Amino acid sequence: MNALLFLLLTLAMLAAWRDKMLWSYSIFAVTMALGIYWFKFHATTPLTVHL
Amino acid sequence: MMIDTQASRTLNAIGLLVICIVLVAAFAMQFFLNELPCPLCLLQRVGLVAVGYGLCLNLINGPKPHNYGIMLIGAIFGGSVSIRQILLHIVPGTGAYGSPVWGLHYYTWAGLCFFFIILGTAVMLLFEGQFKTPRAASAGKFGGNRLAIFAFAMMVLLSAANSVSTLIECGPTVCADPPKTYKLIDELKKAD
């Protein structure tokens, strides 16, 4: 699933290069939303530490 | 001091190349030291590529304040992830992830990188002259700046390479935490 974030950013760059700015910005916004979701998912995983 | 559109493009291209160097260094650690990036490490790379996306927009269509805004969004995202990881390992007994480089771990270096990206973006925003250059002077994609074209191509290639390497490491589902092997290769071997 993390691979999707890189793929989406690559597509956003290529869309900007092809002058599809609305697509580019939309893809970037979706990527950031997914990134925040994955950040929350991984950041709230219980720690396996023994203090 | 005034910075016109072309000078701004060159500075943005240099910034993008620096980000490319950081991503290449991350790949070097991954393949030569066999240290697989953890899920939070991968999200920090996403933050770097997101900053790279903002820089690419400045290179393609000329500098605009909202492109710098996109860079700041990417840097704040990546910086938040790196601070989270620093705090995870600041607790005694939690150890660290990966080898230290000159005394600091990768996520600490990433945190510093994002701090300097935010600082650099703020400094660039001080130069309003880059946004006022007549259209004719900045006509066409990349404004004919070869360094900008090279930096853009490098960024697209590195982003695509990260997509492929992450797919091989994590497979199509959730990434193992911490990752020990390349999941997709293991699954293909099992299928044989």
C-alpha cells in the first residue's frame, strides 16, 4: 500500500508535465490524505518494548 | 537582492537535485547495507517526494507561491513522521532502527532535512521578484533550463523506483514492522 503513494506522486508529476493541472493537484491531495491515514495506522501500532 | 524566474528555476532545480541525492543515499543504505526501510521510514521518503513534487511544479510552469505551499505541506508531513519516529526511540530501552550515520540515525537526519526544507522554502518566498517576471521571459515548460529538465527526470525516475522497491519489500498489502525480508520475493519463492 505504501508503494501506491509513490506511484500516485509519480503520476501527479507526469500529469503536471502534460499540463493536466487539475488531475495533478487532485492526485497530490489524494496522496496526502492516504499518507495521513497510513501515518495514523503505523503511528498507533502498539510498541513491543520492555522497560 | 532580486531573483528572477530563471534564477529561481535554477535554485529550485538545485534543491530538487539535493532531494534526489538524499533518496539515492537512502537506496544505497537499503541495498548495500541490506537495511530495509520500515513503514515510518517509507512515509518519510513519501514526504521527500511530496516536497520534490512542489519543486517540479516550480520547474515546469515557473515559480508560484502555491507551489511553495505544496512543498511546505510535504515537508510538514515528512517532518511529523520523522519526529514521531525520533520520539519512539527516545525512550530508554527502545533501541534504534538502522545504523547511525555520523552519530545520527536516518530518521533524525530526515527530521533535519525537513527542517531545512521548511527554512529554505520560507527564504525563497521572501523574493517576490521571481513571481513578477514578464511571461515572455519564462515562456515554455522548464523555461529552456536544462538543469531543471535533468532534475525533473531524476525525480520522476526515483519516485517510480521507490514505488517498485516498496512493492517488492511490502507486497500489495500492509508493510511488515519491522521488515526482515522482501515480502514479494518470498511469496513468489513460496509459490514455486
